[in-house]
Amino acid sequence: MGIDGFNDPRYTLALLGGNGYPWPNVAREDIIPVTPQQIARVATGDGAAVYAAA
């Protein structure tokens, strides 16, 4: 059984507080669970900040 009772192996991810553009059809095997301690703040080339698994 998938999340919230859906049996679809694809998920849609969205950046919290982001620009409103989600990433649709992400396969379950491409989603990596991490703890808050594993998340690092990274600056992009244009000066924006993103968070990624360290």
C-alpha cells in the first residue's frame, strides 16, 4: 500500500515555500529518506539557497 492508501509507485514532490513548481512522477526508488541531521544548506550559482541530503 502506498502513501495515504494510493497504490501508485509515482509521487509528486514540491519544494516547501518554493516557487510552486512540483516534480511530478518521481519513482519511489528515487526518493531517499533522510534525517534532519543529514540535510545541508547549499548556495546555488545565483545566490539562492537549496537544501540537499549531505
